[in-house]
Amino acid sequence: MAPETKVLAVFLFVVAVAITPREALWAFGVYALIELAVIRVARIPAGFVSSRLASVIPFVIFALFLPFVGQGKDEEFLGVAVSTAGVWAMWNVLAKALLGATASIVLAATTETPDILKGFSRLKVPGVITAIASFMIRYLEVIAGELDRMRTAMTARGYDPRWLWQSRPIASSAGTLFIRSYERGERIYEAMLSRGYAGSMPRVSIEKATAGEWMAALTLPALALIVAAIALVIG
């Protein structure tokens, strides 16, 4: 499918999840079933999704503390006073973070990064944003390569910092990495200007999504938005 259809579908799905009241447990169950169906149809391995859900661990850790720090501790769990409002807040963060992250993972697993950027461009996202995103993705590989060479050089000289008291050399290495990456970026940008770069990358293809692709892609987010609307009405 055309990338712009998938990008818009994921965006609308995440909007539906975000506006759903936290008390509508059944709605979150429907969203989970939709995502599981897409994962199965796309033949994405469960291990692929679960390993990349590790990115939401900080949100999970934060959410687990909410029942204990929330106001109005009116319930007891294993002898510890907890807040009902905190429990609901924990559920709200966990459910929406996991569903949103899974939707993003499905998009990334089924669409190449350059195609996602093409989708943003075709959806009329400001060119500055897409340019920054595209360069960020490309420069990540440059920075990773520079970091690997620096680590190899340090190890070859018999130094491999691993402990907290070795943080000063690590900080110095981080500063050196920033300077090298900045200088490398300047050289790359000058090379691009000399080759006629004028603020946007050349378009390789201009194929647009068909009406059938739009209908197929927007069916599930439309269902999710209907579920969210029902949940809002029911309260």
C-alpha cells in the first residue's frame, strides 16, 4: 500500500486511542484485537514486536508508581494504601502507551523509513520537518560509525571504560564524538550544496495512492474512531 495511507491510518488510530476515556475497558480490548489482527495479517513475528516494546519501559516504570503517589489513598493492596485515582492513571498510561507504541512498530515493520518520509511529504507535512527527520535518520548511521571507530581505537590502546568512576573519559569521548559528528555533517552538507541541493531531496517517484488503497487503509482507524465515539458517549 502507498505509505501515506498507512501513515494517516496509524495517526488516526492513535488519536482514537488517546481520546478514549480510561474507564472504557472494552474499547481498549477492541483496539488490542485490531492491532493483533493487523500483526497477524502482516505476518510480523511476535518477538519482533515484543522486543521493540522495550522502548515504553520508562513509561511503565513511571506508571507503576502512580497508585502509591496519587492523592486520596482510599484502597488497600497487600497491606499498602493505594489511590484509586492513581490506579486509573496507571491503567491509562500503560494502555495508551502500549497501544500507541505497537501501532508505530507495525508501521515501521511494514514500511521502509524512506517510504514513511515520502508519506509525510505527500500528506503535506511541512518540508522542514521531513527534511530534519530524513537527515536525522541518515546522520544516525554516520554517528554510530564514528562511535564504533572511537571505541575500537580506545580498546586497541588498552582502555575499555565500564565503571562509574571512569565517567570522565566517557564524557570526554562524548564531547569528541559531538565535535567529529558536527564537522562531518558540515562537510556532507557542503558536498550536497556543491551538487545542487536546494533544500529538498529529489523525488524518485510520484505515484499516488488509489481510492481502493485509501479505503482499505482507513477502514480500521475508522472503526477505532467509532469505538472511541461510543466510549465518549457512554462515558
